[in-house]
Amino acid sequence: MNDIRKGLVGVVVDTTAISKVNPESNSLLYRGYPVQELADRCSFEEVAYLLWNGELPTPDQLAEFQAEERANRTLDDTVLGVLDELPHTAHPMDVLRTAISVIGAADETLNEPGGWTDENANRGRSLRLLAQIPSILAYDQRRRRGQTLIPPSENLGFSENLLNMTFGEVPGPVVTKAFDVSMILYAEHSFNASTFTARVVTSTLSDLYSAVTAATGALKGPLHGGANEAVMHMFEEIGSAADAERWLDEALSQKRKIMGFGHRVYKHGDSRVPTMKAALDALVEHYRRPDVAELYDALEKAMTDRKGILPNLDYPSGPAYALMGFDTLTFTPLFVASRIVGWTAHVIEQLQANALIRPLSEYTGESERHLS
Ligand SMILES: CC(=O)SCCNC(=O)CCNC(=O)[C@H](O)C(C)(C)COP(=O)(O)OP(=O)(O)OC[C@H]1O[C@@H](n2cnc3c(N)ncnc32)[C@H](O)[C@@H]1OP(=O)(O)O
Ligand SMILES: O=C([O-])CC(=O)C(=O)O
């Protein structure tokens, strides 16, 4: 019998220079910088530039980068036409996955020789996806609410523009900063399931849109990015802090997974949670919703007491997005709006030293037999 690591637990499959997840020191570095420092001192655009280029931008580089991102936000008619055709009952992650696929199908540069894997072309595609994903998810939430499309504004930064396209106004600095922090924290996390998916697709020398479409599908699952949506369903099911313990005991007795808790790599707490919890606390105060913090704390305490399992980033992000006014179904697309940076950085890195990813399996089916 081979030594099989189910779920690839503990298996190191490649090197990366993009981020370092260190469960021992409970830290996360983007290109060497602690994510907490970046969340405190930088904008999401600066962090995106860092992840893609290895260094933080100079003021001139940032201005050029922002101008390019702002100039690429408008969705073309093909994408808008497809969005309008999709039923309102479609999950926003399915809408987003479909829209990304349509953007790829409309990209004629893929037809150029070597067009699928050209690094410069892939950098341009990555930036355009970063610019357009907010337009897709904002329009999708609005059309489900029966509201009209709000065009992007070239006068607004990434987070302000996303919020404006979704809600028709730019909220104040507390909300905008909390949102920007969430984008920074979600941007990259080494070989998580969706990023690994993107790298597997890329390793076949397929194109970047195929990798991102597949990664979007992987992120949708509740054991990964779908957990931020699932946390909110769970909060709704529990109701209030007073019911948290009773609810948890029943859920655990039914062997349910408690959404927003646990992590494959971090076993002593997710490095990003304190920063996102501080952002959530600011929102709780801003919106005067102590009940949200009370439920959050009560469930966290009960889960720690019962199982010793700590929250992951999706636990504070879910209620934070709910307070901002996003539909629960839009939470995981917000994760995509940020993680597109990490995924595409990994697509580019994979192509710089590619090897087809193809593990082995141990066969446990019928032994060889023949037709009589
Ligand atoms: C941004 C992100 O993607 S972060 C992850 C988001 N996902 C979630 O929040 C979903 C809930 N969490 C989980 O399902 C898991 O913790 C995962 C999938 C994230 C990690 O899974 P694994 O690494 O396979 O878990 P691990 O091996 O550490 O589990 C150890 C034990 O704790 C249990 N456990 C782990 N997380 C949870 C949880 N959230 N609720 C209940 N039990 C849990 C496991 O069932 C296992 O119990 P067992 O030994 O009796 O079988
Ligand atoms: O690293 C993981 O397995 C999941 C995660 O936290 C992320 O993708 O941000």
C-alpha cells in the first residue's frame, strides 16, 4: 500500500514566492510583508500591485496601475447580454463563473500564436478581470433586487467604486476601510484549493480564463470560500447570542460542520482573523448592531470550549458583509473580487516554471478480469 495523504494533507507540491502561510508563527506574508501591516497601511490596489509584481508600487507606478484598472471596468455588451439572460434564481457564483467564461470567449488575443500562455497578455487579462469582476457582481445583486445598473466611476478607487456600483452611494470611511481591509485579507493564501485548481488547469498549458473559471467553481464550495455565505445562513438559523450554545450542541451532535471554524493549515487560529474582527467591530459600532457582536462572541466561545476549533477569515467576513448591506449570496463573489489577484499571480508563476500536475492513485477496484 502506498502512503496516501487523503486531501493531500501535509504534502508540499511546489515552491511559491507569492505568499507564505506560517501556522507556527500564525503569520501570513505577501511577498515578505505581514498582511496585517499591509491592511493597516496600504490600499487594496497597492497590495494587488505587490502580489503581481513582487514590490509595492512607487507613486507613479500606482497612478498608472490605478488609471489602467479604472479604464477597464466597463462590461461589454456581450457580457451584459449574457447576464440579462441568466435567471434571477442562479447563484451569484454561477453568474460570475459564467461571465468570466464569456469574457474569455470574447478575448480574441487568445487566438494569437502562443496567446494562451503569453505572460504580458496574461498580466493584461488579470488586470481586466480585477477591474470587471466588481461590475459583474454589483450588477447581479442589483438586477436580483430589481434595480438598474450603475456604471463604474473612473473617479473612485477600487473599493469605493464596487460599493458605489452595488449600493448607489459611497459609504463613509469606516465602511470603505473595513471593506478594503477584507479585500486585502482575502487576496492570497498560497496553495488553497481554488488556487491549486487554477495551477492544475494552467499546468496543462490551458488559458488564464479557464483557470479562473475552474478556480471560481472550487471557491464556491462551503468548505472553502462558500463558508462566508454559509456563516450568515448559520447566524440566521441561530437567531441570537442566547441560543448559540444550545444550537451548537445540537449541530455538533448531528455531526454538522460549523461554518467559519477550522482550517487545513492553521491549527492555532487564522492569522487574518484579528484584523478582520477589528474591522467587524468598527462596523458593529458604526451601524449600532451590538447583537451581531454578541452572537459572534457567543458562538466563538462555545465552539472553542466544546471543540477547541478557532474561527477562520470567513467567520468575521460574513457578518461584516451583511452589515454593509450585501445580499448573503453575494459574499463569495466578493471573495473572488479579491482572490482574482492571488489566482492570477499563481497562473503566471506556474507558467514561469511549468510541469504538468498529475498525481497518482492507488487502484482499489476489481482485479483484472475478462469478458467470458
Ligand atoms: C477561506 C477558507 O477557505 S477557510 C475555510 C472555510 N471553511 C469552513 O469554514 C468550513 C468549516 N470548516 C471545515 O470544514 C474544516 O475545518 C476545513 C475543511 C476548513 C479543514 O478541514 P480539515 O483540515 O480536513 O480538518 P481537520 O483535519 O483539522 O479536522 C480535525 C477534526 O476537527 C473537526 N472539524 C474541523 N473543522 C470543523 C468544523 N468547522 N466544525 C466541526 N468540526 C470540525 C473535523 O471533523 C475533525 O474531526 P474528527 O477528527 O473527529 O474527524
Ligand atoms: O488556505 C486555505 O486552505 C483556505 C484559505 O484560508 C484561503 O484560501 O484563504
